[in-house]
Amino acid sequence: MKKFVLLLALALTGFAANAQIKRPKLVVGIIIDQMRWDYLNYYYDQYCDGGFKRLINEGFSCDNNMINYLPTVTAIGHTSTYTGATPAIHGIAGNNFQIDGKDVYCCKDTTVESVGSKNDAGRMSPCNLLSTTIGDQIRLATDFNSKVIGVALKDRAAILPAGRSANAAYWYDTKAGKFVTSTYYMPQLPKWVDKFNGKIKIKPGTDPKMLPEGATMTFDLAEATVKNEQLGKGKYTDMICVSISSTDAMSHKYGTRGEDNKAVYMATDKGLAHFLSFLDKEVGKGQYLLFLTADHGGCHNPNYLAEHKIATVGWDGYKVVANINAKLAEKYGKEGKYISSIMDCRVYLNHGWLEANNIDADEVKAFAIKQLKKEKDLQWVVDMEHAATASVPQIVRERVINGYNLHRSGDIMVLPRPAGFTWTYDDKYRGASHYNWNPYDSHIPLIFMGWHVRQGRTATPTRIIDTAATICDLLRIQMPNGCIGDAITEVEIDKK
């Protein structure tokens, strides 16, 4: 009998050992800011073998990956990728939005101080983020033994992906000419970051987001982070969140075509190739799980489109709102900002002022909507509170609802015609922009590569919120607490 019990115990011990969850040494998330999906093919012949081409040829590409909310802007895109949620849940309603009637920047935090410079650029944190990220879930799954770090030129692109429990986030202070962080994370910069800053060749005051070198510098910082923080070297799975910001800033200024846009994508491709080669050596090929995506796409320049007889429109939202405020003042016999602001495609009523002056907010909203619907360049005007019954196509209505956070998203959403902008432009304007529902803004790359990922592609529809669910499924950990995405099971190698 004793012999039987001993054999049973040994068998159970062996089963437990074999059943131990296996995970990669490192998870790597890369967001290329404002990368349209078609850039994977548009520049394909000019990419080197080790960058985007390697991801396409060795990884698994989701070629029909869409953003499922509005507006399509940087802060929301980074947050939705890593939380698997939309603004309705994670609370990041835009780069800028309102809380309790006050304008806020998504990461601004006056309760923390800059670390690494004396400028306000460091006074940032994930204080407005309401749900967990992939990194938070990795930390929770390992009892906070894993390390999670975010790096980018833009503060929001470093901070929001890494999550509230991140060990660190580093972003660039243009005025100081160095990477900084805040007291939310640490009291002083690590010596290795100081050393890295000492080697930066871009002069203080010069914005690296406007240079192809900004992409190179970000990948260099990512490599330094992995090496100096010993990511992927310990017992637990670590994570690094990398975002390339120069692709967005340069596209905003120079547009989606031309030598400037090409230059920043060639630099990004080269930096990506070097980073992947570095990871192969530092962490081990097949030992890291990587995904690459974008936070949003971008619309072609309207003058460029017009030259080729493609319809476009420039709509001056600020001017229209000012005119509506004037009409409301005439209607009620009282001067004031009835509408406090328009941000991207969201219109905010001045609720505090209206209440203080005993003016019915619903009546003001109805009047504003009626006036906005007269604008021929707007395709739809949606009352956010009643979006579920709005007379707009279901796919657009769903994105409005997903983007609506009751306390942060405003009262009315205005959506221009295709290739429409919410500001006017002259014939010298070269830039590009984004925030709409249309495929040029919402169709983004999503490629997985590395640990337990098979090579291939799918045209099955996927969404930005599926990224977090997929990574957590591969890691066999709980998905973020606001995640409404689905795991893309086709990604994983069939281990049978």
C-alpha cells in the first residue's frame, strides 16, 4: 500500500511539472503612430529584409484589423490596444477631453513632478486611465515580479500602454533635449538613462518627432531599456511597450506621400530590423512574443486628393461653434459660451454655466444639433446620449457608442463627409490628419511574431481591442479588467 501511495505521489508530481504554464521571456508591443495598413504593401519593395518584411514573412498578419470606436486619435489608440477596451470603458476619451466641465490633457497630473528635467513636460502619469493593461495583467499574474516599461517620444504613447502598475515609462522633453519620467514612477532617473541622455545628438529645443532620427532614437532607447533593466532575463515574463511617434508628427506636417513620409518609414524599418536582431541575440529568437500595430491611420492630404478629382472637404468647426454660440446668446438674451469647446469631432456643452444661469441644457443641445445639421459638409450629427437610436449606419453608430464615455466625451458628435477635415485649409496645406471612422483612419496593421506564433495571415475581421485578448490568451493569463475583445486563435501554433 505504501509503495502504491509513493508511486501515485510521484506520478502526480510529474503531471504537475509537465502541466506548468510556459510563457515567453519577454512580451514586446510596438505601435507605429499613424501607420496606415496599406503602408505594409506601399513601401514593401523598399523595406529591408529584417524589419517590416521579416514580420510579414515570419509572423501572422491580421489584414482586416479595424478600430471600433470614435474618434481615432493617439491616446485612445494606444490605450485601446493595451486594454482591449474602448473609451466607454477605459476612460481615455481623446488626447484632450473634459472631466467635470474642465479641459484636461489625457496624462497631465499636477500631483507629480518631473524627473530628469525642471520642465512641466514630466508632470505626467496614467492618472486618468480607468482599466488595466496587458502589462498590469502580467504584473498581477506574477504577483508583481514582472517588469513592465514603456518608451516613446510622446508622453501618452509611453505612459498609457504600460499601465498604472508599470515599473517605468520614459518620454522625451523637447525643451530639455532628453528623456524624462515623473515621480509617479521613481524619484530619480536610473544612471543608465542619464548615460543614454548624454549621448543624444539632437539639440535641446529641436523636436525629434519631426525627424526620421526620432524613430531611430526610440528604438535605441528600447534596446538600452531591455539590456540595462535585464528584461527577459529573470524567472518571470517581462514586457516592453515601444511607440514610434515620428511617423505621426511628420505625416501631420508633410502628408501621407512624398519623400518626407518615405524617409521616416525607411528609418523606422531600419530601426525595427536592428531591434529585432538585438532581441534575437539578447533574449533569444523564439523566446519573445511580439506584436506590431498602429494607434490609427491617416487621411490623404485634401489638396492631393482634389488634384486627382477625389471629393474632400474642409469644415471649420471652431467657426461654426462660435456662430451657434452667438445665435444662442440672441435666443436667450444672454452672452456666454453655451458650447464650451469642440475637440476632434466631440462638442461639449457648458453644463456648469448653463445650470448657473437656469438655462435648460437639453434645449440648448437640441438647438445646436438643429444648427449643425444644416452644415452641408457634415454627414451625420449624433446626440451622444441617444446614439443607439441615431439614423446612421450600424457600423458607425456602434463606433460612436463605443467611443462615448458618459463623463468625458461631451454631448454631440459631428462626422464630416469622407475625406473630411474639421478645419479649413489653403492650397499650400501639405499635411494629413485623422480621427474619423473611415477605413483610411480605422484600418491598421496587426502582426504577431515569435513565441508560439505561426506564420500566416487572415482576412477575417479583427478589431484593435482583440490585441490585448490575444496576447493574454497566449500567455494564459486573465485579460484586462475592461477588455471586450476576443482572442484571435488563428495566431497560435497548433501544438497537437
